[in-house]
Amino acid sequence: MGCGGLVAMTMVVRVVGLLVTMVIMQSGGATGGVRESLIKPVVEMRCESINGTRKREFVTRAMSFKPGTVHNLFFFVDAPEGRFATRDFLAEMVLEDATTPVPLYDTYLHHWLMYEYAVPKNDSDAHKHDLMEELQSDPLGQLKVSARHKDRKRLTEYPGAPDTWFLIQQFGVGAETRHTNTKMPAPYGFEGGDRFGEDYESVWVLNVHAIDTRGAISRMSCTECRCDVFDFNKTGAVILPEGYHGGLACCHDETHCLVKNEFQGETGMKLARNLRFRYTWSWTPWDECVQPLTNVRLDVTEIGFGEQLEYEVGACESNDPNDEVCIDTKVSYQRSPVSGPLISAVGHFHASGISASIWSKDGTLLCESLPIYGQGHSVGNESGYVVGITSCWPPADTGVPYYITKNEMLKFVVKYSMVDGPHTGLMGLINLKIATGRTGLV
Ligand SMILES: *[C@@H]1O[C@H](CO)[C@@H](O)[C@H](O)[C@H]1NC(C)=O
Ligand SMILES: *[C@@H]1O[C@H](CO)[C@@H](O)[C@H](O)[C@H]1NC(C)=O
Ligand SMILES: *[C@@H]1O[C@H](CO)[C@@H](O)[C@H](O)[C@H]1NC(C)=O
Ligand SMILES: *[C@@H]1O[C@H](CO)[C@@H](O)[C@H](O)[C@H]1NC(C)=O
């Protein structure tokens, strides 16, 4: 076990943790601290890639926005060459100049997601065309589609059988992207790029969902996708489930959020502008040092019948958003689909979120991920918005990670404040990066 030909130029350290080990957790919150846990033997290999990390900035083509515009768009995008390990991925909305950042209160970045597909090389343009059509045809965006692709992926492993494209991995976050640490310190990373043999190529698709809330009657209603402020039923064909007040079904692509009268017409035209999505990809060319991570996304709404992704909470009168009586707590128990050391964890929730926490089977708090709320009126510090979410554990080499066992029952808890509610279109997710030795969907 080593780095093959690279051994001479790198330092290889094997650490075998055998007995009881202290786990140091960085939860960043009032309830954080140092806890003890029984750790299974972990073989940790440290191995520096000689070529180091590279970084490249990309921008999408321009998207045109007016006050109220909603875009939920998919783009084929460039990626690093060859086979590589993603180490980090930063993103934000910028003006057409590809430089000037746009504050969340003007254009709310609901989410961005990167998908990697394996596409047959033979006739690849036709396959890519089909793939894009399918992604764009789903009124709820990528959500159902990706679930379907996931099933397809389960049926067969590459290389081989299917003669069509299939989803390999996905990662992404939302408005919190500017101040959320998504780094995967060496030797860890998401495997990506050329590795599917002669028959398939790696193709990346970016999904950006953004809402222009300049001049909105209620900015928060727009960002929460409340049905009463969107023209989601232009075709007259939309039927919503009983009691559905907001979510992706109401702020899908090409809908508009209601803006004040003075922002419509002429003023709205004057405020028309082009924006781009800019992202900075950090990666290391592939070598044997890389320890691939699997991204396990838990959804607190997954209670028996598959995830619903979004939910809503009621209203509560109080001056203090953290008032105990005004906190909605969702608890779910889920089995880990994989085994491996937990390298990092970070929650995803929307404004009015309080925390996302995950516990091991024996009740050890593995991570409490907390929102960072903006307090000002500048980019990255937008008052009332979740501008960042704290993560647990990077860098990985400062402690011994907790070893999650396949089928281990994990407890996942998400808390929202009901103050200023009801709140709709909420999400309660946590992304666990687990060193399984492979990257892919689970
Ligand atoms: C690493 O860098 C060396 C020297 O620049 C280069 O020759 C080699 O191709 C690089 N390896 C990879 C995997 O990029
Ligand atoms: C490539 O695709 C074309 C059209 O679908 C088909 O006729 C041809 O047999 C394929 N070639 C190979 C090598 O699979
Ligand atoms: C959408 O419009 C149709 C036709 O006007 C109407 O029957 C239906 O109830 C509307 N759906 C919703 C969710 O309002
Ligand atoms: C955000 O803005 C507020 C008000 O101007 C300021 O007090 C605070 O320090 C800012 N926060 C950061 C992280 O810059």
C-alpha cells in the first residue's frame, strides 16, 4: 500500500488507530465541545499528491433577469481535463462583467447543483441532446429526474450495459455558498472526469436556480417560493397537493415573483440585466494518493416513503426567533447506505433555519451545523439571509474521524424558527462526506 511510483517524492504515513480514541469535534456552536467515542480501527493513509491542487474559474453564459424573473437552467459546462479529484467548489452570481458579485437580496440563489454523467462516446451529441431535453422537461427541475437517474444507475455499474447516459454523482448548495466551507483536504476528494473506459465520456451539467427579487412585494415570499406571489399556473395545468403553500412547484423556470407596481413596465425594463454564474473549481490530477469520498445526502423529510425534499412550518408570535416555544423540530432516523470514516458534514437549510445535527447510533453528536446570518447590506453579509453554514471537521488530518458503519442508524434533527411564519419551501438536508474509497451515488 503506497503511492506507487510517487513514493520517493512523497511522505507516506500509516496510522492505525486501534483502541479507544478521542474525537474532537468542531461544531462551532454553543453546544459544541469535546466528546469521547469508541472508534473502530481506522487505517488512515496520508499521501501528498506531487502536483498539488489546481484552480480554475469558469462563468456560464449570460442569463437575462428583470425584477421577478425566475430561472432554473441547465448548462453543459467545462471541467478540468483528464481524471481528477475535486477538492473544492466555490460559486456565486455575478454581473455580466463576470466579476462584480450580486447580493442575495437582489438575486436569490436558491440552489446550484453539479451533475456528472457518463455519456456514450458513439453519437454523443445525440445523447447529450436527449439528456438536456429530459432535464429541461421536468417542471420541478432536476429533482424527480435525478431520482430516476439514480434508479437507472442502481441497475448497472459502468462500464458496460446501458446504451444511454447515466448519472454518476451530484453535489451543490444554495444561497449559503459564499461562506460555507466545502473543502476536501488532501488526500480526500470527489473523483471525476475520464475514467469510464472507451465507451463513455464524462459530461458535466450545471443547474442554477435563481430568483430576481428586486422590487418584490415581499422578498422573503419570493425566496420561500410562496405560491401566492408566483404566476406558476400560466398553462392552467398545475395541480398542487392539498395544503401546499409554497415550494419548487410554484417557482419553477420562467415563473415570475410579484413585484411592486412601480417596478413593472418601464422601470422593470430599465432594470433588465444579464447575470452569470461564476464558479471556481479546485482539483488535483488523479493519482493513487487520492482517497475518494462518497457524498451521502440525508433529508429530514425522508420518513418511510421517500424524501419530499421540501416542507413547511407554521407561524408563531415572538420577538425572539430562538424562543423555545417557536421552534419546529423534525427528527428522522436513517440507516447509512455506506461504511467509512466521516470526513466532513454540512447542513443545508433556508432562512429561519436554526440547526442541522447528526448523531451516531450510540448517541454521540457527530456534527451540529449552524447558519451564519447576514447582518448588513453588502454582498456576503445580507441581513436576514443565510449567508453561510458551518461545517464539521475539515481539515481531516487534525483528528480521527468517526467510522460510520453501513446500516448504522443515524439520528438527524433539523430545527427551524416559526417566528414570522408560516415558512414554505424549507429544506432540511445534511451532506456527509464519507471515505468509502469511491465516488458515486448511493
Ligand atoms: C505532474 O507534473 C509533472 C511536471 O509538471 C507533469 O509532467 C505530469 O504530467 C503531471 N502529472 C499529472 C497527473 O498531471
Ligand atoms: C454508433 O451509433 C450509430 C448510430 O446510432 C450506429 O449505427 C453504429 O453502429 C454505432 N457504432 C458503434 C461502434 O457502436
Ligand atoms: C390552474 O389553473 C386551472 C385552470 O384555471 C385551475 O383549474 C387550477 O385549479 C389551477 N391550479 C392551481 C393550483 O391553482
Ligand atoms: C455585517 O454588517 C454589519 C452591519 O454593517 C456589521 O456590523 C458586521 O460586522 C458585518 N459582518 C461581517 C462578517 O462583515
